[in-house]
Amino acid sequence: MKIHNIIKGLAIACLLLPALQAKPQKAVSFDLAGIRNIRHQLNGLNVSAFYHFNEHLVGGIEMNRFFTATHIKEGEIQKLSAWDFDLNFHYLLPVTKKMMLYPLSGISHTSEKEFIPEKDEILYDRFWSFNTGAGVLFELGKWGPHAEYMFTWGHMNQQFLLVGISYELEWGRTEKEKK
């Protein structure tokens, strides 16, 4: 298991090496998105903030709130909801002038709540995961619609789909540097 983690860490480091040559971008972006947990069939809201280390590498924190959904499990009604906090990094790869693809990598902490009304029982499951995935971002001035697929590895493997909009704030750069 340790060798597997070392190999993953080295692969991530190799992907991020080209970013060391780029100039600082002095920008942050704020995102708002709808998110879907495919495994538990939960819908939620994603709010995030990303710092742009340079024109390729961005990293940030994300908060996901998955709203309560009623399911039947082993003949019992259950109400499931969750909170998810992520630290993710994206490496932006330009495809066209306005479209970028990005792999993502990071970690997440999840807290799931399962309420079983018939037993008046509440169960909590908290765990850490390793995030991987990919996305597409369209730059339309300061606004950027985006879509993302993420797979989490850990206590419970899960899949997520996210669609949202970003707003980017820049400071301290001249018009010449922005081009």
C-alpha cells in the first residue's frame, strides 16, 4: 500500500513540474455549482474558492452540501445527507483560446448522516478520501462555466458530477501581462 501511495505522489509531482516555470497570476476564483453523488444518488450544492498560482496551476478549497434524500435500504426507509470538504488542485491545459481541460487531484473529508425513522436511529460515517478526476472550463471574460467528473478513493469509493460557474478576480497585473 505504501509503494502505491509513493507512486501516486510521484506522478502528481511530475504533472505539476511544468507549472514551476510559469509566472504568478495573482488571481482567485469563486465557484458555485450543482453537484451529484452518483453512488448515493444525492444532489447538492458546491461552493469553492481557488487561488491561481500561475496560468496553469490552481488550488482551492471546496464545500459540498448534499441535501437529504429518502431511500429504501434492506426494506427500511432511510434519509441520507452529507457534507464534504475538499482540497483540490487543477492543472489547466488550453485546448482552444476559450476552452481548457484539466486533471484534478486532492483530498476530501466526508461526513454522512443516515436517519432511519422507523428505529429513530441516526448513524454517522466520517472518512477521508483521495480525489482524482477531470474537467472542462470555458473562459468567457471573468466568467467561466465548467463541468467536472471526480472519483474518490478511500473508505468508500464514490463518483461525482459537477456543473457550475466561476468568477475570477485579478489584481496587480498590467493589461500587457494579462495577454
